Amino acid sequence: MTVLIGLDLALIQQPRAAELGDYDWFDIERAGTQVGKTRCRIEPDRFTVFSIMVYPEYEGHGYARAVIDHFKREYPLIIADRVRFTARAFWIKVGFAPETIDRYVWRREEGTVALRLDPAP
């Protein structure tokens, strides 16, 4: 499944596979070029991000933030699990709060409706 999350930015969900740890993987593509990937787990009551990586040559363009903003529109509870020391500032900057030293959480405020932005045809 491919979802446009920006003018030329897309998330491409890969099929879950036991040999890949039974995670949900998303490739991050900009104008047809893979610029990163994220390893997650989609569950009925939460969305957990285990890693989000933008390749070094594409860092600094807001791609990771755009991916997280998309997930925030889709899921009311997001957990960033196993957060590395070097990534803590990123998670705080995108609105997550530390729950433990390596686990950050974002919850949609009660009464807030998710805003879905459907891509233009």
C-alpha cells in the first residue's frame, strides 16, 4: 500500500514477514527515490515505532517529521520504543513525552478529531 504524505513524499507499506521479525515496515520515498525506512508494529490499540531512519544524504529535509505527522493523523496512541540517546531531542520536538528513558509516547488529546488529508487526484 502506498500513501502520499506530502507533495512528493510517500510511505510504502511492505508486507509483514516472519523472517523480518514480524514488524510492519514502511519505505519512505521522495519522487520515486527511497530516502529512508521505518520499522513499526500496528496493533489495534496502539502504533509502535521501533526505528525511523532517513539515509544520511537525505537528512535535514523534514522527512522523518512528515512521517510522524502522518502517523499522528492515523493513530490516537503512538509509542516510540527503544529510543536512542541521540534521538531523544527529535521525539520531544515532534510532540512526544518521555515515559521511560527509552520510551516516548504521544496521545491524541481527547475530543480532538484526526484530520485526514487525502491526496489530490
